[in-house]
Amino acid sequence: MIYLWLVPAVAVLSFILTGSLRRYALARSIIDIPNERSSHTIPTPRGGGVAIVVTFLATLPIFGASGLVAWPQLIAIGVAGALVAIIGFMDDHGHIAARWRLLGHFGASLWALAWLGGFPPITLFGTDINLYWFGHFLAAIYLVWLLNLYNFMDGIDGIASVEALCVCLSICLLYGLSGASTLIWGPLILGVAVIGFLYWNFPPARIFMGDAGSGFLGMALGVLSLQAAWESSDLFWAWVILLGVFIVDATFTLVRRLLRGDKVYEAHRSHAYQFASRRYGGHLPVTLTVGAINLFWLLPVAYAVTQLGLDGIGGVVIAYIPLIILALKFRAGQLEPNANT
């Protein structure tokens, strides 16, 4: 197709912008300094995820003008993603109270849902169910949780980038096999934008993503999954399956911390992936394992849902059971030895 030139162009632009942001962060001392709740030991520039935001958003007018993607879908993901990125950028450079961040996140989610048409009827155990307003409410919670969990899970070198890349490329494959080729452009360009950033973020990272990038990725992936839900329930369940590593670890950790009475908005090192990185002495083996789980476990299950007739909810259960076992094995949400909180 004539617009395939966008693929290498986006990767190169993301790569160049990330390098420029690294120099900017070093010059302005926008540095993540390690502390007792950090998973890294070397002061590292942060905010490189802005490159993903800028390169992805820059392509949206091209898709709209060409007719490749409908304008309402572009407005949904573009404005919602930009709002979340701005909130994250401001938080990276200073501090925004949790309640104001959350309010902005819900505002972005409601904007996206308004332009997408809300949450469509969904197939549950072979039956089409329209949840109406309750479905829209659940979809807003889903988007806000996804963008926040993506921020929570961006705690070791490369993990958020590898997760996004694997999910995006996997869903592109499933779209192609399902005859939903018009949906490919969004996750393809998002994944390619991540590739340019990943060069700088791969262990050992030379720059971190920051809240602007991680929040944007969570929102963008969530909106793309809801866009797919309007095409096919099976494709939506495929998204939920492919995002399983992050959803299970973050949710399991959050629930345990809530039950213990922790202040869940405070930084901590009790995610399963953080325990695993300390056990195995580095970020690289955990980040690579996350990629392997996505490609060799979650993708085949999602394929079974979209191509072989496996029930969507059944596929989610099958996909998540081993992830829950891993969360238990690596003590997701538990206190560290000698921890004070």
C-alpha cells in the first residue's frame, strides 16, 4: 500500500526524538534518582515516552485525510491520548495530586467513549449481551485502570515497551487473519513508534519512558481494544488476553495492597515482575520472559479465540490461570522482607 512508507518513517522519527529527549533531560536534570523503592540503581533520564506520543499523534491526520481510518476513531484516541500524555508530562516535571490526575484520566476516557459510541454489545458464553449505560461505565473504568496499570508496570528497563510491541504486532496478525485489515493501522503505527523508543530503553536503559509515555500507551491500547470490540467481540477478548501479563500482575498487586491497607498511590516494589528482577539479578531476563509469554502463550490462546472458535471468556480464563500462578510464585503485592510499609 502507498502508506507503508509511514512504517519506517515513524520508527526513525521516534528514534531521533528519543535521543533528543535524552539530551534535553540530561541538560535540564530531568533524572530519575534511585531510592529504596526503585528497581534501578543508576540515575537515568526520564520522559523519553514523549517520542512515542508525538510520532503516533503526528500520523493521525494522514490517516484521516486518506480515509484509511474514520475521523471519529482518530479524534477519540488522539485527544484522549494527548490529554493523558499532557497530565503525565506535567507530573514528570513536577507533581500533580492523585485526585486531579484521576479526574483528568476519567475525562479522557469519557471523551474517547463518546466518540467511539460507548461500549458495544458483547458476546458472553455465546450470547450477545447489551449492557447499555452499565457497559459504558465499565468501559470507562477499564480505560482508567489500563492507563494506570501501564504506569505501574513501567518499573524495569524495557518491560512496558516490549509489552506494547508484542501486543500491537500480535493483534495486527490476528486482524489480518480475521479479515479486519482496516483496523491494522492503529496498532501497527503504535508498535513501530515503540520500536524507535525501545532502542534507547532496552536493558540497560539509557532513558525511561516516564508517566507521559506509559499513560499514553495504556490509554491508546485501551481505545484500540474498544475500537476492535465494535468490529468483533472475539477481537476484543483477544486484546484482553494479549494484555494479560500486565493486567494480572497489576490487578493482583493492587488488590493485595488494598486489602493490607496500603496507600496504593505511593511508589513500591511489590509487583511480581519487580520481585522476579531482584531474584534473577537484572531486568533483561524478566523483560525477555514477558515477551516470550506474550508470543508463545498469550498469542496462541488469542488465536484460538479469533480463529478456532474458542469462547472469549474461556480463552481469558485459560490464558490467565498460568499468569495468576506466576503472580503467586513471585509474591505479587506482598511486602518485601524488612519493609516498613
